Amino acid sequence: MNLALVGTGRMGSAVEDVAVERGHTIVSRFNSERPLGEDAGELKGAETVIDFSLPDVAVAHLDRYSRWGVPAVIGTTGWYDRLDEVREMIRKRDASIFYAANFSLGIAMLARCLRAVTPMLDRLPEYDASIHEVHHVNKVDSPSGTAQMLGAILVEGVERKRRIEPETQHGRISDEALHVTSSRTGGVIGRHSILLDSPFDELTLEHRAKNRKGFAFGAVRAAEWLPGRRGLFTMDDLLEEWET
């Protein structure tokens, strides 16, 4: 498959390495020094775009991909407040877009495991839930977007949990709050732990990223899956098809 790569930083470089390992060809590259323009010809015949660029250009890029009719995998975050607008744009243009805040297939499987557990937690008030994540010292956001995504699954699926309460608590935490905490240390790529604790036992569901290659692998698998499909897709759509 011929691929265009938009964003050539650490993630973009990892994506290129995995794509080439899997037999694909990068036919065009774009970054801050050579930004994506308005001419679809700049893609040089790419069958799919993989975009790990910047939040302030993400929606503009999505507009171009959907106008050009080129399938695109979007790893850029920070634009989800405009998701409804993008969804309508893709519907009108019958476009093909795949987006995720985290392209780790392990995280996607962890999220599905968590959704399977939440109905039982509603019947087992003895089990309380919390989330802790660890990342390297240079990570900007806290808690991570992935921790917030996992927290949202619990808040949506467990009736007694009404909101996420992030970071340090200096008093008794409400029973309605889901505590989501963070640590920043060394060069940890990413660790997300969900603790289910009861008076009888405790269960930990945990994902540890070994390197960035795992995220790149998920993005490339998404790019291989996307052509020929129309709509706005996520990792759930990919895994659901693999389950059947």
C-alpha cells in the first residue's frame, strides 16, 4: 500500500518503520517545515494517509482528506470538541476516517474488558474502582487522555459513579467519584492500571506499553483495514470486526 505520512516526529518515525516492515511504501511526507497544502496531488497517489500532526491543524486536514476522498487515520488529539462537526462533514461527503486517542491494540482490548466488567460492578457495590497511570517526565497532560477514556467507560457503565475526580484528594472522596491519578517519572512510555477493590480481594487490570512501536503498529493496522469503508471509525469498529 502507498501511504502518506503527515507528522514526522517520534510517532511519525515509528509509524514509518512499522509500515515499511509490513511491506508498505511512504510516498509523501509532511511536517511543520513542509506542511500539507490544498492540492491532493501532493499526496503522490497515496491510498491512505496516516496523520500524527498538531491539534490546531487537525480539523483543516480532516476537511481536505474528506474533500479529496482519501481514507485517513488520525492519531492527532486535541480536536474532539469539534467531533460533531467532523462527523457531519464525513457523513455529507461519504468520507473514510479512522481516529483514536490511543492506537495501542492492547489498550483497545483493555477497554473492551472493562466494558464487560461494568455491568457486574453495578450488582457488586462492595467493589470500588480507581485508575492510576504512569508516564515519562516530559508528558504534558495529566491525567492522560487514555486514563480519562478508561474513566469515562466506568462512569458511563457504573451507575453509582457519576464523575471523574483527578489527582490528589485532601479529604474524604465522594462515593460518586471515580479517583483517577497520575505519576510522572523517568522515561516510562505508559502504564495504566484499573483497581477493583473489595473487603475480600482485589483485581487489577493493567496495560504497560513497552515502546512507541505498539502505537505505530495499531495505526498501520488501522490504515490497512480502512480502505473501502465509509464513515467515521474507531478502534472498537476494528476489534468488533475481528471478533466476528
